[in-house]
Amino acid sequence: MELKSIDSSRRSFSRVRVSIPLEATLLANGDLTGIKSRLARKVPLPDNKLLPDLADHNLRNWLILLNSKLDHILNALAIDQAEFGCLSKKTHNIGGGGLSFLSPEAYRDGDVLEIKLLLESSNPMAAYFYGKVVNIVPQADEFLVSVEFISIDESIREEIIKFVFEREREVLREKRR
């Protein structure tokens, strides 16, 4: 197996080291036809009609805030009870262009993986991604697998980038304490 090092100056997206639920599956035939990263289905929430104008402006703002928190909780529960609730957490390095993770599997350079992951943040996102293995490094009894995202929708990539910046802000806050 040939090992390659990735030049970090080539990266065009910020990356952050996180522990997130993830599962990778090798696509058997490597066929890229019809694959596209996608968000997992969420439970549809009731239609959010605007509240009528209330005389008490503070009460109206409080009800809007409460409604958004309830939406967030319902979506988080829907994600947790779907197939994403049973994923094991692993330490990963993720950015808008791809991710790396430890795996017991010895994938080969160029293998295409379906990656199921859950980004836990203020706005959790459960999604399926596709990626091409670009680097493999043996580490004790595991392999550090680096994957470049392929067939990714830009709106989903933007969500990953938002997640990365949110985590970077958390790390900076912790360092200041």
C-alpha cells in the first residue's frame, strides 16, 4: 500500500478536530452514477403561521423564541431516533472539502465511501456524504483514512463550514478561560 502525505497548504477549507457520530461504508462497485450527498429526512413540523399581533410585544417575542426551541428539540429527537442515533462517536477532522477518521478497515486509495454522520451543534444535521479515499496511514491496529467529498451539494457544504466555525469559536472561548 502506497502512503501519501497531504500538503496542508493545498486545503481550501478550514478544518476542526471533533468527536462526532460517523459510519463509513465502501461502495461495492465504485459506481458514481446517481450518488449525491443528502440530508437525512426530518420529521415535518406543523406549518408555522405567524402569530397575530399581540398587545404585549414581550409576550410575542417570548412565544416566537419558545416555538423555535420546540422545533429544534423535535428535530433533534427525530434525528436521534432515526438510524443516526446508533452511530458510534469517533474523533475526526472535518472541513468543507472532506474529513479524516480512524477505521479498522484498510480502504484503498480511490475507494468511494458512503459516510453517514451527525453534526451536533446548535442546529444538528444528519446527512449522507460520499467521498473518495485520498490518503491512508496505518496507526497501531487502525487506519487514519482521509476522504475528499464528492457529489456534494453546496448548501450542505455550507452547513459543514458553519459547523466548523461554530466549533472553532467554542475552542477559542475555552482557551480564553
